Amino acid sequence: MSELPSASRLLRSTVIALLVAVALLVTVVMPAEYGIDPTGIGRVLGLKSMGEIKMAAQASASTVPPTSPAGASAAPASSVAAATQDRRTDQTSVKLMPGEGVEVKMQMEKGATVKYRWVASGGAVTFDAHGEGSEVKFSVSYKKGQEALKDEGILEAAFKGQHGWYWKNRGKEPVTVGLTTVGQYTSIRRVE
């Protein structure tokens, strides 16, 4: 039968666990979640910018005006709702026949962010969120998926250029993808 640890050993283990928890909070959680980096380690690991993006997205989400439901047709530029000069909101809808693929791209500056949500109606799609620009020779993929019905998140432009999504309908029935975008981009367009 194993012996139970003494009170001093339990206290020592508790203090060590507490110190490790505080160290993780200050070096990882605060930079990654809130963009606060008192030690500078979060900046080196790239966590501070992730936290700043999250905080900016939360701030912009709280001030986003209501939009029409996903799946609605793309709004004309004159009716685009924008709370500030560098933030816009769009609804885009694309219909994909079986075997068809399409891209929707936004023109973005390096570091710009877009909060997005897309939903596929009628079946699943294969998708690739990616960017292309003069700073890179090839397309840079941010996120890929197969047999997906929806996705949402924040897309941050790693460089100046066109950033967006490619969807392909690999099913046997037509699929409609409704996309909502809110963020820092100057234009959005469908590319066949």
C-alpha cells in the first residue's frame, strides 16, 4: 500500500501548480485571448496578434448592424452597411451545380481582418480559405475542409492581396452557399 503524501509535500505541489498556472496565464492565455503581453513572450510566439484580432473582432461584432439572412443575394455596393470607413458588411450567395466550383475573393491589406460565416444549403461542399498577392508566388491556404456544411471565424490577411474562399460541390444535387462577411476589405467579388 502506497503512503499518502505529507502536508508539506501537498503544500509544495500546490504552490508549484499555482506558479505554473500563473506563468501560463501571463505568457500564453493573456496574449492569445486578450492581446495583453506583459512579458513579451506572446509577441515572439505570435500569440499577441491573435489576441488583438480576437478583441478587435469582438468589438466590431458588438457594433455590426443587422444584415439579411445568409443565402441572400449579394448587396449592391451602395446599400452596403458600414459603421466605419474601413469596415463593411456584405451578404453573398452562390449556387453550385454538381461538380461546379467557385471563388469569392475580397481585396484586403496586410493585417486586415474579416469576420465571416458561410452555410451550405442542399448538400456539403469542399472548401479552401486562401489568399493570393504580389508578396507570395503561390496561393496560401488558411483553412481547408471536405464535406462541410458551414464554417465561421476570422480571416486575417497575411499579406496585401485577394483573400477568400473556394467552394466545390462534389455531390449530385445543386448547393447554395450563403456567405456573410464583416470587416476590413475594399471589395468582394465572385470569380468563376
